[in-house]
Amino acid sequence: AALGLVPPVVAVLSAMAEWNPPAGLAAPKDAAGAPTSAAPPPAVDTRGAELELVRLLALLCFRRHACQKLAGEVGGLAAVLQRCKLDERQPFVREWALLAVRNLTEGCAENQATIAGLKQLSTPTLRVPPGEG
């Protein structure tokens, strides 16, 4: 039963990343680069559903090799890794995503190899405002 839930959960999570990309922690900026007071509203508000789907995928893949392998094959690793960045609108998604990464890779050589083969594109830098560091 768990195996049948993995592909639709991953498909919906992948679509949600397009509808409502993570906000991050940086203040939104206008065309001139000046901070604005509010971010534009997302195309579709997926916050509650996104959290529950990441949690569901984490729980489905807990020590179930068949679910782990299938999730890796249908893009579950990418869908979960996209949510490992802190999103100020839904901070708990990151925590469940980290648990999902653990559950997707524990005892699953295929998913471990996929993650080991990823290349870091850039290193984020932490900017401390003057006078606060």
C-alpha cells in the first residue's frame, strides 16, 4: 500500500515547487534592488499541504527499501532536497525534509550514490550587518 502512495506524493511535491517556490530569508527587492515591504503572493498557497506531503514521504520511506528506491527513481530526492533550505513562511518543512533525506538514504545505496554524485553549485555566505557581528 505504501509503495502506491510514493509516486503521487512526489508528483504533487514537484508541482508545488513550481507553484510556490521557497521564500528563503532574504527580504524581497524591487526592480532597482531596494527592499520591499512584502513579497508577492504565491500563485497557489501550498504551505499546509506541502508540510504534510513531505512528512508523509518521510514516514513512507522509513526503513522501507522498496519505497526508498521508488522515491529515488521518481524524483523524490530532488523534491525533498529543494525543501532543505529554510523558508520563513513554513520553517517546519525544512525539518521534515531533513528527516525525509535521512529516511530516503538509510540503507539505500542507490539514493546514497545519487546524493554523493551531486555537485555544489555555490556556497552561501552569511552576511552580518555592521555593528551586529
